[in-house]
Amino acid sequence: MASKKAGGTAKNLTDSKPKYLGVKLFAGQIAKSGDVIVRQRGTQMLPGANVGLGKDHTIFALKEGVVSFRDVRKYNFTGRKKIRSMVDVKVK
């Protein structure tokens, strides 16, 4: 006979891998063409000049230059104003 009861299985012990989201290059840093500047879910930050937007909303540099951030006013379809960050790469 068994000396212990059956323990069963634990279903909540597995964990998902980290996604490493966030800002990768900050304002004033030099970005080469193709460098990832921001990894994000959705478009919390918007792409500006010399910057591209990937299909997973990753913002990356299209040209070599200095990274800069600025705030812009956006209006949604109800007329409500939102302030969003916009990422630019200023070419030397």
C-alpha cells in the first residue's frame, strides 16, 4: 500500500517568457539604421521623422542620427484630446 496520498498535478507553476519591452535607445543617443528604439504593445509611442513602425508596433530607426522624443496632441473621433509621445531621429 502507498504510504502517501496521490499528490495530483499543479497547473499554475509554468511561466511565460519575458518579452523585454520598453525603450531601448534614449534621447540624445545615436541610432544606426535599423536599430530598435522602442518595443511596445500597441502604439503608446508614435513614429515620427526617420523612424519606422514594425508589425508588432516596434519603433526602429530608418536613418542614422540622434534619437529625440516629443509630446504631440492627438484627437480621437469623439474630439477628446490625448497627449502622446512621438519618437524622431534627427539626421546629422
